[in-house]
Amino acid sequence: MKGPARPVLDRDGLGTLRLALARLKSGFASLPDLDAPQEDAAAIERVLLEAADRLRDNYPYFHPLYAGQMLKPPHLVARLAYALALWINPNNHALDGGRASSAMEKEAVAEIARMIGWETHLGHLCSGGTMANLEALWVAGQLCPGKKILASQQAHYTHERITQVLGLEFESVPCDRKGRLEIGALGTRLESGPVGTVVATIGTTATGSVDPLPGLLELRERYGFRLHADAAYGGYFGLADNLAAETRAAYDRLGEVDSIVIDPHKHGLQPYGCGCVLFRDPAVGQFYKHDSPYTYFSSADLHLGEISLECSRPGAAAVGLWATQKLLPLVKGGEFARMLGECRVAALALFEQVRADARFLAAFAPELDILVWVPRAGRASEASELARRIFAEAARRNLHLALASLPLEFFNAETAGMQRDQASITCLRSVLMKPEHRQWAQRIWEILDQAASVALARAPRP
Ligand SMILES: Cc1ncc(COP(=O)(O)O)c(C=O)c1O
């Protein structure tokens, strides 16, 4: 929904928060008043203003001209619901610490499971994608002890580290020119020895590429490995109605994987610390089985700590997610789905501008909402230096992009006459993950165009 122009960092919603706090307070009216010492309001104000001063030293992540890394502002309702919950500060480890927020977590996680077509599942929230993948690979290691974990060369760097922590072996599989796991290479590898688990990345960090799930499922049929989907970034995009056919084909079969990670703190409009891991077979709960001498007293119902590796976890994160999904249900054709579609439209629009400009070499068309491109140059090192200059010029104009180091093949650089004088190339990268980016794509292009003109004119001749 497009409304009137609004100031940056507006304070909308604080009145609603007061109202909700009053409602919350009324639930505890039977308690005797406290005679706690008065807080020093002046000292708190002083410190808070100092904190505000400190926080000004940030890129404007909330603004569409921030189009660099994966940073998406939490929805207003998420911020308010999270703040509201902080007055209680529930802990979703056990029902003893967070009764209501544990119930809200179970509901919210079940909605994510339903989004991928799972009516039954085992799942919970955690601190983020890394922790969620660690849990999924830990379960995979329990089921296939001592067997290797494979992921593509473009999989998130933490997979290799996680397997080290778990004492498992890791191997990477080559990617095609579009940053997706290469099915042929995986097939060859599977012929040569047993593999326990393959990680399919559904939205790679660098380029938003989606691994070919139908081909992976076919290989699983033949070789019997476990299939885990790291959809930390791209997990929600199955709701969008404007994916390319190959990408859609992957999402249509997402429900067939054994486990999946989706990060509400990436595209799910949540504040940080909100990842989610889901298992298709609830029986894997057996691996989490433990007793706690200190908790689990208050109820025989499931305590989330009984199915989670972490102990204390913020109930506020569950309240924020629950509220967001109430307002913006995870359904095709809904407002949340529309917002994801807008991000992809924005990325395609910017991609077309870059592709049509003779100064640039665009990589493949974005599958989701991330695009990468390089300035044309005689050598990869030169193109990398120009990319760094354009990045800096754009930042001077308030347009914040990102840089990434990627294979030259993604840009067909050698076909375009670029010499491979280094193994990879530093490219410009933009993550257009705010729905407002659709309206801002043209403005972003205009600033990029100016920044490139200045940077290329000032660059020393090779
Ligand atoms: C595909 C993918 N997996 C995992 C992660 C790690 O997630 P987190 O930073 O929430 O730990 C990221 C982070 O960008 C990611 O893009």
C-alpha cells in the first residue's frame, strides 16, 4: 500500500504501544504494587540520548537508498510487538519462562511449515540462520554418522564451519554460471562414494541463486542422501507470483526436503535474532531428548527447550513474528506475497538498466531480488578496482551498494574480452529487499549512472 511521503525513522506506533502496555498491565492487576526505588529518569534520558548519538554512525539500512547487504527493516508491528513483550521478557526455553510466547512461537512456526506444505513438522525459532543450519546438520549427522556433508561453492560460508564444529567432513560442489549447484558434478561425486547430506541453497547469499531442487530430488531418489534446504534468505519467495519457471519449479518441490531453514530476520520482517529450523519428520525430536533438573516442571506439554539446542531464547522474537504473521499472513496473493514480488520487479528493473549500459557487464538475471555486475575493463583486476571506485562514489551520493568477490564465469567476462589475471572478480552487488525498491529502482539507477561516470572518468588509465 502506498501512502503519503513520510519522514525517515518516524515514530508512528508509540501511541499504540502505550495502549497495548496498558492492556498487558491490566492482566496483572491483582498483584500488590511495588515500592521499588524510582528510576533516575534524567540519567536514563542522558544515556539514551548518548546511545542515539552513537547509533547515528550507521548506514541508513531502513531507507531504499541502502541497497547493499541483506538488511531489511522490521515491520512496525514486529517492532511494537517485540517491544511490548520486553515488559515481560519471556524466555521460550521452557513453559515456566514463557507460556504465552511459547504458544505463539508454536503457532507462528506452524504457519511457516504450512507455507511449505507441511501439516506436521518439528520446528522452532532460534538466533538466526547459522544456528538453524547447525541444528539441521547436527540432526543430519545423527542420522548419517560419519558421512560427508556436501554444499555448493556458493553455499553460505558457515556450512563448512558448522561441519567442523560437528566433527563431520565437508565437501563443496561446483556451481554453474548462474551460481547454482551443478547437478552433473554432484552426480559424478555421488558415484565416487557415500554422502550423508546435501545442502540445497534456496537463495544464495551473493546472488540469490536457487539450486535446482527437482534435479537434487531425483539424485536423492537414486543415492538416498538426506536433503537439507538452506532457504535462510529465499525461503519466503515461493509466495511470489513472478518467479521465472526454473525458480518456480524449485519452490514447488520445497516441501519434499528433509529439513529447511528460513530466516524471519531476513525477508520475514523481524528484528535480528529470529531464525527458524523445521524438520519434515517430527520423530527427529528423539535426538534432542534430554532432561533438565531446573526446568520443565510447570507442564507436561512440550517445552520448546526440549526440541532445541539452545537453552534461553527471546520470547519477544516469537511475539514479533506471531504479530507480523497475523497482520500479513503467509499466503499466496496476500500483502506479504505482493511485497516479495515487488522486490523481484525492482531487481529485474535495475538489472535491465545495467545490462543495457555499455560500461557494465551484468551477470545473469536475478532469480530473486539480488543482482551483481562489473564494470567492463581489459583485465579482471582493473574491473575490480573500478567496481571499488564506483562503490565509493555511489556511497558519496547516499547510494549504498555492496561488493562481492565472484567467479569471472558469472559475467561471461572472458567472452567479453576480459583477461583473467586473477582468480575471481570484485563486483558490485545490490540487494533490493524492500518493497519500496520498486519505486526507487529508477532513482537508484540514476545515482549509479552518475557515480559510474565520475569514477570511470577519474580512474587512472591502465
Ligand atoms: C543462505 C544463507 N544461509 C545462512 C546464513 C547465515 O544466517 P545468519 O546470518 O542469520 O546466521 C545467511 C546469511 O546471510 C545466508 O544468506
